[in-house]
Amino acid sequence: MTDFSPLLLAELAILAVLLSALSALATRHLPALMRQLVIPLMGFSGLLALLAGVWTLGTGQNSTAILPIGLPWLPWQLHLDALAGLFLSLVGGITFIVSFYAPAYVREFEHGNDSLPALGGFTGLFIAGMQMVILSDGAFVFMVSWELMSLSSYFLVTFQHEKAANRRAGFLYLLMAHIGGLSILLGYALLAAYGHGLSFEAMRAASLPEGWATLAFLLALFGFGMKAGLLPVHVWLPEAHPVAPSHISALMSGVMLKVAVYGLIRFTWDLLGDVHWQWGVTLLIVGSLSAIMGVLYAMMQQNMKRLLAYSSVENIGIIFIGLGLSAIFSGTGHPALAVIGLVAALYHALNHAMFKSLMFLAAGAVLHSTREHDLDQMGGLLRRMPWTGLFFLLGCISIAALPPFNGFVSEWLTFQTSLQAWALDSGILRTLLPIAAAVLALTGAIAAATFVKLYGIAFLGRARSRRARRAREVSLGMRSALAMLAIVCLLLGILPTLVIDTLNSIPQQLLGKGLEQATAHGWLWLTPVSAETASYSAPLVFIGALLTWWLAQFLLRRGSVRKVRYGDPCDCGFGTPNARMQYTSVAFAQPMRRVFADLFRLREEVTRDEQGRERHQLQVEDPLWDWLYLPLARAVNALSKLVSRLQSGNVRIYLGWSLATLVVLLWLIS
Amino acid sequence: MADLLNPVDWLLALLQVLLFALAAPLLAAWVKRIKSRLQNRRGPSLLQPYRDLRKLFRKEARVANSASPLFRAAPYVVFSATLIAASTVPLLAVHLPTAILADVIVLVGFLALARFFLALAGMDVGSAFGGMGASREMLISALAEPAMLMAIFTLTMSAHSTNLSSVIQHVLDSGLLLRPSFLFALLALLLVAVAETGRIPIDNPATHLELTMVHEAMILEYSGRHLALMEWAAQIKLLLYGVLISNIFLPWGMAQQLEPLPLLIGLAAIAGKLMLLGVVLAVSETLVAKMRLFRVPAYLNLAFLLGLLGMLSHVILEVGV
Amino acid sequence: MNLAQLGLLEQSIFVLVALALFLSFVLLSQARLTTMIHVFAWQGFLLALLTAIVAALGDNPHLYISALLTFLLKVLLIPAMLHRLIRRLELERHQERLQKQALVMMAGAALVIFSYWVVLPITHMELAHIRNVVSLSLAIVQLGMLLMVARRQVVAQVIGFMSMENGLFLAAVAATAGMPLVVELGIAFDVLVAAVLFGVFFFHIRDSIDTLDVDQLTRLSEEER
């Protein structure tokens, strides 16, 4: 540890965030310390991590270190390469931005019963865990940090544990996180068994027989997929993410899911190597299902943060579509096309981190200002919170994958990858890929509908409740965090070539090939395959759009009639409408609900009370609960009943079981 | 790329965009006129949409007092997004610098951006009709977009490019081929175009009957120049789809070089194709009655199925090894 | 394989096969029985046209006869009989919405891909495009089967059965330039007899149990449920 390397910077980042966690212990007596020390330290750590990550990405240099802690035969190996660099800068960047937002947000907790030391401490541990997962260079460090990340985020989910729903969400999260963790552990065990060592170095050298490799891949997919929120193991996500404090939701949805994606990429592409196209098909199918189902469930939500959580499932699905395409192309011997898929997936991971954090922070701002989760109690917020409203709108445009913002670029790249299907030899794959692209198109279109609904119901129209009428713009710190994220979203959208140039060292590391042709025509032109196949010049298109807008404004605002007269709305001559006559979020989603009725579990009833007033009740639930989870839970219950027969209450019998176990184990190892 | 950064070409491209915007009301008027003739009416003059636009531009704009700033910004966003989308469609010549700015997926993206703001503007005033229109429009577009992309993917799979100029060049180069995939894609695109431009049987541009409106419900609160921009954008969108369909499937006559004579021929060719397409649209609008909203998914499913069959027949029949 | 190497007539075979496949999908989704019969007749027409083209291409005069036969039987006679049948059964206005229509359509598309996958191993045919046509005719057969599974109305099921036969016929014409005329005549006769018999059966079924909904026919089992 002599010279100054990115890894040293990253270690300092971990140290800083651990210090932040430690200093949070003092906030019990000094609540103001939270804002003055704990969160700035966290932000500082984020900045260091961001710098370390960008530095690594820029130079493409790898650095390794061994931490002088732990047991002598289990070294804590750390490693920072381009792939880790991207995700580290992602964690760091979002942490940094959140640190502007958090002080104002946690202020309300200073006077309540909620424990500030717990919030600050576990946030610090959570971030440290994520940074260490990314930096780890061995299965041991990886798993320890992974569990640190899972456990500390559990405590953040149950931060407001007075509410039963939060406790339930926390339990579900803990349960699934552990099953997932177990699955990842088994995957590493397979690699370690063939590589004779826990370090990633040894695992890379291991050559697994085909069957075992596929098993290891499936275990990793299950484990990381559970953390990432893939269908059908996504159910914890929409429960857990919304109940955490909003800046934590942003970290969980924006960053933690990406850490899971990182884990899968590291495990499959780096450690396992030799990706099969069948794995790609699996990823593609799982990803497409997650994308379409995630966005359909998001469309049905009424709770702002739940809607955003489901939309995370959708976006993770899109990332996995990209990864699946990449695996299919590399498994069938088209490395150049595999690179585009991988870059598309990484780009979308980056984009999703930005716009989802933006959305969660903005939702937090709304929550902070109105104390409402329910969309149907909001309305008209744009006029009361213009800045938040503007940034929220930019977030909506990004997340709905509309040009010229960032979500569009990564989806465009994914489309381009799947349209290269003609290069494949198998006719079946040639049809499968465009169908996946069509699913992606449907997803994008429904996402647009979902965010029209979210924005239209919450920010436009008239206020639907007293609280919404009294909403006030949030503080400068919160707004500045939103502004930063919104600007990043725009920049990622209009300067894709610069981003791809920066990302280029990752495919070079994983696939041995870069994406030079994408930016071969200068920074103005993005040409993933070649200039004849497809080109997109985001900067020029953006300038063109701005010019047209300006021209239209300029031409029309001149002359005698530039004035605008305000008056009552026309509304087809029905007289002045009131707030209750507006479309609600339930009403907005009704056509969609009816068209896709088979995919939901709908409970709709109309009851009539004594005065003859009708009451309409609607419940939309995830059918997977019925199809998968409840049978599973019943099976587990039945099994434990069976096991509980062993429980006779007699100590000597228990001792007998212990003896038997001991004997069997001795026999096994002899 | 660099060789396309030629100022004369760019000037021509800008002129083409201008022509696109100026010719858009004419197509709408043409369809209206043919339709009137078919219904034994005389119908308005072909210049009527221009007169309407001029009148609206001169009128004072009235805005509901419950509207937010978004309401006033939306017409400009909708108009410029639609115009940007239109600028990437080759109108007279196959190759223009604007066509490489953005491919067909970006085109769909900009149309989606316009629709996004249109729907938001509909919800802004807080009237029941606006919300209804927005909700329906988003449903229709959500189902139409995959169908449209599926049809386009079929074309791009055989042309190996998503660039519209390359696709058209590919069709021109391969001469007259009876491709089942193109046939299906054409049918799918026709169905989608009808749905996306809000024509009968999906929506009725002439209606102000409350419960059947989709597009009209969203722009109900607009007046003056705002309304003019919205209407103009809708006309540009209609022309865009018309040009897209006729130039991809019948590209003959388009100018291959940027010289006066080929360009003139191109103008004549596209005018002829659009007149024909307009007649087809008018006839179908006269023959078909408007659908109930919940029949629309079946209609768009059919479009998607056609797109899918196009893709399948491309893979199985045309390239199957 | 390059489409441009083939002549216009050969290209038109592809278009006709693809259209026939499309009509199978239309049959699958069509709610009205009368429209179904029209669509079925159109499918028969495409078949007859295709047979005539194959006859012209390969100089197989006996295929002209079979084209004519197909035209008479599948475009005129059987549809006319079916029309008469539903008129007498008073089913002209009958409509049956498919349950889970999108799902059935997806299943149909999956079947098309599946039949392509099934025929892929056949490589020793001299021309790949014949195999591709065979894969689509196989898909038409399976779509007919799917129609019979998805529909509850007996008459709709008969149409499904007939369209299955269309698929088989198509495969025969495309792959081997038609079956021997005797076999073809035999099959044509079989189909005709089947159509007549179906008609007779329907009257009896309806007379005795008062429905033509196959889901109701489960009550005919021995056990009382």
C-alpha cells in the first residue's frame, strides 16, 4: 500500500462510511450530529468511491490489495477492475447525491421516537457492505459483505417498525435474502470445489464440467435474481422498498439491485467464463417476463413508492434482456454483437440507478411535503412544488424511455442488439429475439402509460385532498439532489458516445473485445454495429428539438396576440369541474386492467349500504402469491409439522438424536 | 458519416422538413374531401385546414385557471417532437442527412414523447374528459407500439438496418419481390397507422361526442395558437405515417440523387402515392363504423399478429436455411 | 436461400402459403360462425390457386384436376353445406368469444415456431424452400387442432377439422407435387362424406340433448357428477 491507487481511495471510502456509521451512535444525545457529521461523512465516502471508480474506468488499470485483518488462512482480498469500477462509481455517485438530500429528510426523525443511531449506523454499514461486495476478490469476503449488506438493509426496512406492515415486509425480505444468499453460497461452493480455493483467482482457473457449470449458473441466477427482484422471486421488493425512508429506498432500488446485477455478471462472465447460449435464453426469458409483468403491476399501483418499486422489477428485467442477448451472441460465436448487448445492459444499469434514485428521492420529497403515499390523495402538486415537479417530470421521461433522455439510449441499444438476430444460425433463436424485442416495446409503451398516470394524477389536475392543497416546496438541499440527478439523466441521454467510450474497458475485460465501432464516427454519432445499420446522433437531435421549440415559441409569441387569458375550463360545457370529478389512478388504469385481466388476481365488489350508496372496492394482487408462494408456504408448514414429531420433550431422546447424528457424521467422513 | 455533412444536403433536408410541415394539412384536407364526396357532400376546400390554422394562430389563447405551466409548454413539445420525428422520414429523396440523425426506433421514440406530453396536457386541467382521453390514448398506444415495432422489425431484419434510408434502398435494390413478410408488415402498419393517427374505427377526428372521444378529449381545453399547434402536429403525424408506408413499401420514384429533376419526380411520385393512400383511408372510413373501446385490443392484437406472422414468414420462408 | 433467385410464380407460392397460415389464425380468433365459413372458403381458394400454380410450374397436368376439385369442394360445396347446416340449426347469429384469446394466439404462434423446429432436421430435400412450406402446412394442421381444442361450438370444431385437412393437402402439394389422383379423389370424397355425416350427427345430438356445446357433452359420461 505504498503508491496512491484507486483501490486505496476505495478503501478510504469504506473507512469513511464506517466512521459515519460509528459516529451515528452519538446521535442519540446529539441529534443534530446526524446532519452535521454522519451524513457529510457518508457523502464524502461516496465522493471517494465515485472518484476511485471513475479513475479505474478511465485508466482501465487493475489494482489488488490484501487487507491485514481476519484469519491468517482467510485473507481479505480486494480487487478493483473496470467492472467493479463502474459499479463502485455508481454506489459512490448515488451516495454522494443522497447526502445532499438526506439532512433535510431525516430532520423529521429528530423529534420522533425513531432511533437516529439505528438509521445512521445501519445506513453506513449498508453502504460499506455494498462497496465491499464490489471490491471483494474472494468468495469469503464477498459473502461476508453480501450478508452485511442484506442484514443492515433489513434493519433499514424495518426502521419504522411500529407498523405491522413494515415488520411483515422486513420479515419477507430477510427470509428471501437468506434463501438467495444460500443459493449464491452454493454456487461459490461449486466453483471453489473445482478451483481449489476461495479466491476469485482460483475460481477463474477452475474448469467445470458442463452440467456443473450450468448448475452453478442457475444457483447464481436464483440467488442474485432474488436480490435483483427478478420474476418470480420479486415479491419482497415491492413490499420492502417502499417502507424504508425514501433516501434508503433510493439506495436500495437505485444501487443495491445493481450490486446484485454486478454479482451475476462477475459470477457468470468473469468467474465461470465460457457462457453458453442456453443460459442466454434463460436470462432472456426471465428478463422479458420480469419486464412485462413488472410494468403491468406497476401500472396497477396506487401507492407512489410501490409503483416505483414494481417499476424496478421492470427495469431489472430490461437489464437482464440485455445480458441474455449478450450471452446468446457470445455463446453462438458472435463476440462483436455480444459486446453491444453487454454494453446495453450496463448502460441501462447505470441509467436505472440514476432515474430510479431520482424518482424515489422525488417521491420522498412529495411524501415529506404532503405525508401522503396514496396517489389518489394528491393532485396539482406541480403548482405548489414547481421544482420538485419539474425534476420528477424529467425522471418520468427518462424512466419511460423517451428520447432524448437516458432511458431511451439504453433501450435503443437493447433493440439494436436484438435486431442483429439475423446473424444467428438457428431459426428458432432468430424468431425468439425479435419477439423479446416486441415484449420490450410493449413494456416501454406500458411504462409510458404508467408514468403518465403517476405524473398526471400526482402533479397535474386539482388537489384531491387538504394535505395536497397545503403542500410546500421542499428545501434547497433536497431540490439540489434532485437537480443533480436530473441533469445526469439528461447528460447520459445526449452524450451516449462518451459514456460508451468510458464503459468500453468492461467488455474488453470480460469478452476480450471492445465496442470501438460504436463511437468510430466521432462523439456526435452512436453507431453500435455500423453506420449503415443504425445511427443515432443524440446531441444533434436534442439541439434540433430545442431549435424547433424555440422557433415555434419565437414565431408564435410575437405580434398582437401573445397574451393568454385565464378562465374556467371548458370541459364540454359541463360547468366548473371539481376535484372529485377528475380521473383517479384506479380509473386511469381501468382499461389496461380490463385488457390484461387474466394476469392479475382481481377482487372487485360493489356493495350497497342502507342509504343506497354504492361502494366500489377493488383489490389487485400478484397472482404469483397463489400460484407459487402459498403452496410453498403450506409445504414448508407440513414439513415442519412432520419434523415436530421429533419433539417429544424427553431430554434423553434428544441426546440420542445427537449421538446418532454424530455417529452418522463420523461414518461419513471416515 | 462525415461525407454527409455537406451544407447543401442539409439545406435540402431542412427544406424537406418544411415541406413536410406545410403539406401536412393538405393530406388531411384531401381525405376529408374524398370522404365528403363518398357521402354525397361537397366537402370543404382543400385549403380549409390552412385557413383554420391561420385563424387559430391569430386568436387569443385561453387557458383554464387550474392549468399548470406544463399545459402551456405541452403544445410546443408535442409539435417539435412530431416535427423531429417527421424530419427523419425520407420524403422525396432516399438519402438525406437527417435520416442518419436518427433511425426508425428513434422516430417511434419521438412520437411516444409527443404522446406522453399530449396525455399529460389532457390531465392537467383536471377535467374528467381529459383524464379519460389520456387513459384511453395510453392504452391504445401501448398496444399499438409493439405491433408497429414488430412490423418494422420484420423490415429491418431483411434489410439488416434500422435506418429508414437503408431500408428503402434495400427495397429498391432487390426489385420486385413478392415477400409474404412485407405483405404482412404492410397490413400491420396500415392497422397501426389508423390507430395511432386516431382515425375511424379507433377514434373519430370529427367527433365532439363526449364518450367516444380520445384525441379530441385531450385537447379539449386548448384554444388559439396552442390548439393550432396540436392540430398541426396531428396532421403532420398523419402525413408521417402515410409517407412511411408508401415510401417503404412502394419506394419507386424516389430521388436517388439530390438533383432537381429526380427531386421533382420524387415529389410527383409521393404526391400520387399519398393521394391514393388518402382515397383508401377515406373509403375505409366510410365503410367501417367506429369500434367500442374494448374492441380495440382485438383490433391491435390482429395488427400484432400480422407483424408476428410477417416476422415468422420472413424467418421461415425467406431466409430459412 | 435467396428469394430473388426464384421466379415470381414460386414467390407467389410463398405468399399464398403465408396467407393460408394467416387465415388459420383468423379462423382461430373469429367469433361468428358465418364469417368462419367464409374464411374457410377463402383458405380453400388459396389452396386451389396454389395447386394450379404448382401444376403450371412442374408441368403436372393431374394437379389441374385436383385444383379444380379443391375449388369445387372446398370453396363451393362444403361451405355451402355448412351455411345450410347453420341456417337449419339456427346458428347464423351465433357468436362465441374465445376465452383467453391472447393466450390462444400466443399458443398458435408458438406452434408455428415449433413446427419450424420440427422440420429443421430434414436436410436432404433438394430445395430448402419446400421444407419451409411443409413446416407452415404442419403449422396449419396444428392450428386446426388448436381450434378444435379452444372452441366449444361443434360446428366450429368441424371447420377446424376441415382446415387441418387443408394443411395436409398443402403439404402434399408442396412436397411431392400432389398425391396420386386416386388417393386425392379418395380423400376429397372422405371429407365430403365427413361433412355430410357431421351434419346428420349434429341434428341428432341437438335433438336429443338440446345443445351443441361440447362442454355440455361431458354430462354424457356414465358417472353422475
